[in-house]
Amino acid sequence: MENKKELRNWLDAFNLNHPLVIAGPCSAETEDQVLKIAHQLKNSDATVFRAGIWKPRTRPGNFEGVGALGLKWLQRAKAETGLKITTEVANPHHVELALKHDVDILWIGARTTVSPFIVQDIADALKGTDKPVLIKNPVNPDLSLWLGAVERFYKADVANLGVIHRGFSTYEKTRYRNNPEWQIAIDLQNRFPDLPLILDPSHIAGRRDIIFDLSQTALDLNYDGLMIETHYDPDNAWSDAAQQITPDALIKYTEDLRIRKESGDDAAFNNKINTLRTKIDVIDHQLIEILGKRMKVADDIGSLKKAHNVAVLQSKRWNEILGKMILEGEEKNLSEEFILRMFKAIHQESINHQEEIINH
């Protein structure tokens, strides 16, 4: 992608003195519900009102949205409150209807991002539009798929782009509905620093009690905005009730969230942080050295297994290591989730080394 600076123009045009806030219900349920929430958000830091019109559900039979009828409700909310409006589009027909109803921002959902064919169809339908298009990360942790979707829209001459980080599915049980995998979003941000990055803490959390902490983490990582699901009666929402907050809660959150400076301007601070970063660099080098030594031992074990025709995977031994490391990690204030992810990666690399030895 070239001319990347062009990508941020649409967000700069909002002239905000705070990160962009997109808020509104998971689903548009009734006209009264849409208007009531929009009016409650009118005096908040929210600039854009969101509501799902078409709701892709994992299984049929659940509420799948009110459809095109809801677009008129969004138009009315926009006219009465002055908020910009946004909704998800999942095919060219949705795009046609959304543009006809002057939806200000379109977003591409996680289930859509996984299919390059569908993404291309939507990109073609939006070719040359000046409407901002936000692309959610794919359901699974795949940076290339996410970047590929961005590139398809860019090549369709859709320059006003942004991405939404809504977390990734995992077969492992974690405290999140969708694991944040912060590093994937950071990698994307590093690749395209001028691409606005927005956090959707609602879908990462799956429950309202950790939305504030996730939002603060995003601001600490210099995200450009937040998309937070809000409903005047969250417990009785027709979809994703557990992860929605009230407009009053949103107002309180935005008052309490802290916006960090990108860098310090105090000489003493800069000297101290450079010293600490040097220590980190030294420790990181030591970690690589230790991991290299560990893999050398794994190679020796692989050679021994090959000589005695022993299988690479020893499940009992592996489970013993994992349990022991989790306990030791807790003593060092390291989360079980982190220990599991780190040692599973180390274990997989050890298996790769041993398989290479045994099979050659």
C-alpha cells in the first residue's frame, strides 16, 4: 500500500480532542429503542452511533436483525441528534442500501473478513467511495487475512480505511469471549501506522465488567478509538446482552479513561526510561541465549529418541512440565494464560526440532 498518509484524513476531519468513540446497541431492535439510546448518547463523547441491522449469527433461529427497515431508524437518529451513523455490511446488497440511506461509516464484520471472495465483492461495490470503511479482524488470529482485506479495499480506490480489533476465537478457555491477541494488532499498527486502529472491547470481553480495563489498555497502546456497545436496558437486549453497558456507564468510562502522551518531554524521565529499556534489551538477549540452549538439549533428546525408536511426544512428561511451570509462574506474578502460551510455543518448537532429527 502506498500513499498511506491519505488513510488518516477521514479521522482528522472529525477535529476531535479525544479518541473516536463509536457507541450504540449491538442490534437495532425497534425504532423507539434506537432513538432512545441515540438521544442518551447525544451529550456523551460518542461521535458515531452504531447499531447492527443485519446480524450474522453462528446458528439459525437466533435474532438476525431487523434488516433494511432499521436503516430508516438510523437516519432518524442522525437527523435528531447530529450523531454520525454506522452499521455492518456483509454483501453488495447491504452496501447499496447503506449508501442509499447515507450511512456515514460502514464496517466489515469478523465473519466476513475471513472470506477474500466476499471481501472482494464488497470492495468492488464500494469502489471509489469516500465513505470510511472499518475492517474488523478475522475470527481466527491471522494477520495476513486481516491485511489482505485492507489491501482489497485500498486497491478498489477506497482510501478512507480503518481497522477494528475485536479479538480472536480460541479453543482454550480464557477470561475473554474473544482473546485480544494484542500483538497481532500491534504488528498491524507497526506495518501501517497511519491506519486508524479502533478497539471493540465489547466483543473481546463478552461481559461488561472488564470493558473499562480493555479500553484503557487500548488507549495505553495509542489506539485511535473505541467501539463500545451501549443499551439503555442491557440485560434485556435482544443480542449480546452480557457485553453491553448503559449510556450513563459509557459517559462515566470516558470521564475516567486516561489518554497517555506518546512520549515524555522531561529529561529525567527520558534518561530513566532509556536505562530501563537497556535493561530490557539485555534480558531479551539473555532469553534468546537460554532458549537456544534449551533447543540444543531438545536436539540431544531427539537424537536419543531416534537411536532407541521412541516417539517424539511424551504426554505425561509434557503435562508434568506444564503444571510445574504454571505454579512457578504464579510465584513470579505471571498469569497462567501467559505461561500456557509461552510454554506451548516452546514445546512446539522442541517437537519441530526433534521431528527434524528423527525423520532425517
